[in-house]
Amino acid sequence: MTAVVTDRDRNRTFRVRAHYLVAADGGRSSIRQQLGIAMKGRGVFSNSVTIYFRADLAAVIGNRRLSIIYVNNPALRGFFRLEKTSTSGFLVINTVGDTADPGAANVADGITEARAMELLRAAIGVPDLPIKIENILAWQASAQAAETFRRGPVFLVGDAAHSMPPNGGFGGNTGVHDAHNLAWKLAFVLQGKAGPGLLATYDAERRPIAAFAAEQAYSRYVRRTAPYLGTHDIAELADDLAIEIGHRYHSQAMDDDGGTDIYEDVRNPSAKPGTRAPHVFVQHRGRRISCIDLLGRNHVVFAGLQGEAWCVAACNAATKLGFAIDSYRIGTADDMIGGEARFGEIYRLAGSAAVLIRPDGFIAWRAEAVTGDPERSLIEALTRTLCREPLPATAAKSAIVSG
């Protein structure tokens, strides 16, 4: 693939050869359109505006600790987001006037600074308050996801892959999760650590999650701002924290148990393959840290008290597969001590059980005990979840390790 890149600072154009292209070019993605990838979902339901302004609202807010302030009055419907000092912020407006009017949702149509000031004053409710408008941004409110997040060597990420109203605050985080899911997979494939099939799991894992988040944002939009759109066909509200960090992936890159659930209660984590590795405070080398601090660089094996064989297997597997695998066992001086916050219980690491965690912090595989040859079991799990070709029999063969 050849990309033509323009350096705007130096006003020069040059060509870049690449194996893959990550399209992160926003909600009106020209790359997505050129690829002919359609969007599916609720479509566009408001031509909204966001008005950025400065005004001293401390007297209006008082001692109330408010993060988001919804406004629903005869003039407009939307919400404020203010800085902590209550001296600046922005107002999102989704509809104006009577929602029975066909033009109520066309807020951005013909918007001027004078009209924006009029709407700001109607939302604040203090007629003579000094206000300075800094910017007016027109945008389309929609809830939809691309029919596929990949076409050939091109991957859609962020708003190019999905759009949703800001209600709930899921849009930005959903985009970050896309990149978080894709980046390590691209690196592993380009470095020869994984097979190209691993890249197919990006769409399988991320698209259902993004579509669900978009629908959840739409449900909040309708309930909070636009009930006139009808509540008969909207989704029941899921837990906000589950939507943000409780998603569960299903793909070839996980040892799937056949379930179809795409979210779990992060306050009661299951530690099943496909779920995010739970946070637990542990003692490691004399320091109290989160076990999450041990993740994010390499594949990681967490093993139970009797799981020393898994740590030995991880070391040997790393040599044979050609990439780093970190391992930690409950209760050893040099590794992790799981005495705090029930680490072993939360991760279900009784006896010689073990879990394998991907570089993005999601559990890919688990074993309830050491059986047979743990090194072979771990190599097979890594080969399968990384979509690699199996090692030659002579390379995969290993000595039996006693636990």
C-alpha cells in the first residue's frame, strides 16, 4: 500500500509504503466512504451545536458540585459542562423550540453568534450576565457503527468506525479502546510474533462493543433530552462502569467458553477468557501495587501457589516462541504475594490454576490446574490465540516439569 502524505509545515508531499492503514479520520471519514463501508444504526437525529464560552457562573452554581447540567426548557434542550471554577465551559444544544416543529433538531442551520448568545442566556437564566463566546461548533448527533471495522489492509478506528451522542460520555473512551485493541495486534503481526489471522479479531472483538455503546448513548440521549423520539424501542440502560471497562471479547484470540455476553459486572469480575484482568492490590518486591501495573508490556501468566510449573513453562515458551512472557506466582518472595484483597480468590487461582493475559490486559486463556505438560499447554494456547502456525514437533517438544 502506498500513501501520499503532505507535510503542511514544510509544504511538501512524499510517499510512504506500508502494510496497513489505520483510518482515524473522524466521523465523516473520507477513507471509510472511499472503501464503501456503510454505517448501521439510528442515523443522524440532530444537527446540534456546541457553544464554548466564558462567564462567571459561580453565583449561579453556588456550593453544588455539578459535573453535567441538563437544560430542558421551552427554548432549548441540551446540557452544560463547566470547568471546576465555573468560569468557562460549553453548552451543547440538540433541539430548540417546539419539538413538534420539523426544524427543532436543526439547531446548527444558520447559527450566528447573536443567536448563540440568545440561546446561552435562555439556558443560563440570568439575562444580564456578562458572557464571551469563544467558539461555535456545528456537528451531527448520530448513533451508529460501521458495518465492518476492516476492509483489506485498512482498519477503522474511533469516530471513523462509530458515532454516538455525548450522553454518557462513551464516545472518546470507545475510540481509545479501539486503538488499545488494535495496536498490539499490529505490532505482533508486523514483528512476526503472531499470524495475520490475529488482525481479523479486531473487527470481531470491537464492533459488537462499539455498536452496543452507541445504542446505550442513544438511550440516554432520548431519555434525557429527546423523549419525543420515542422510548418504545430503545435499549434498557446498562451500568455505566460496565460499558466503560466491563466489556467481554469473543474471538479466535480468546479461549472462548461459548457464551454470548459482551459485558460483565466489573465489581464482581469473573476472570474468564475475554474479560479484562481485574485490579487487585498486591505486594510485589516489597511494594504495594496494583496487579494491573504488571500488565501492558508483554503476555503475562498469573499462577496459584502450587503453580510454579506454569512460571517455568512461561520462561521456556518465551524462548521457543520468540517473545517475552512475564510470570508471577502467589506467595513467593521474588514474585507476587497475593495476601491483599483476595488476589487468588478474585482471579480464581486455587492450587495450581493459571491465567494468561494479553498485552492489552485481557485474559486470553486459563487452566484450572497443572496437568500433563504445562509448557506444551501454554505454547498451544499462545499459538491458538495468536493465530500462529504450530511450532515444528521438534521445537515444541519439552521435558516434563514438576510442579
